[in-house]
Amino acid sequence: MCHKQGIPGSQQRLCSVMGESPPIALTAADLRDRQGAWAKLLGSGLVDRDRVAGGIRLHAASGAAALIEPIDLERECCASIQFAVTSDPIAGEADVLLTAEGEGEAVLAGMFVAG
């Protein structure tokens, strides 16, 4: 299943790169809400975003739940993306490594950006 939610302008690109057709799972209003939530989170300064080999890394130095909750929603629908989540519940930190093969790496580099 391809990426079906949350990333402005990326659904069609990731699906076409991964050779999958986009599923219809969210209403337009739900998709706008998800995109807005990601833009707000990434614009808040709570999450750092770095490009890494194969994709991107998101890091929350505090308030890990603010990152883990939306990542769990994305993970439910994005079989083409590999998610590696590490967290330290005592420190409240979390790291999420999102990777994809082939052209998917470049697509990920343009995803999960502040609005």
C-alpha cells in the first residue's frame, strides 16, 4: 500500500516511484488536517529533520509523543517506507529513521517539511 496521508504533494510522487496506485482512504478534510498537523509539528521547533542516506531522520529532543503519535498513523499506511523508531521514555526523546529504496529516497527528502 502506498502513502495515503499527511504529506503535502507527496502522495502521488511516492506512489508512482514505488509503482503503486494511491488508495482512497481519507476524505479531503482528513488529508488537510493531517497535512496541517505535520506542518505545525515540524514548524514548532520540537522536531529536528535531517537528510540521511536512504531518506530522512526526525528527532524529538523532548515531547517524544508529539512525534511518535503521527508516525504511528503514517506507519499504518506506508508499506513502501521503512520506519525505525527508537525512543528514550525517561529522557522523553525519540528518533525516527524513514528510508525508501531507489527514487523513494529523493521523495522522502522532500517530505515531512514545515509548512
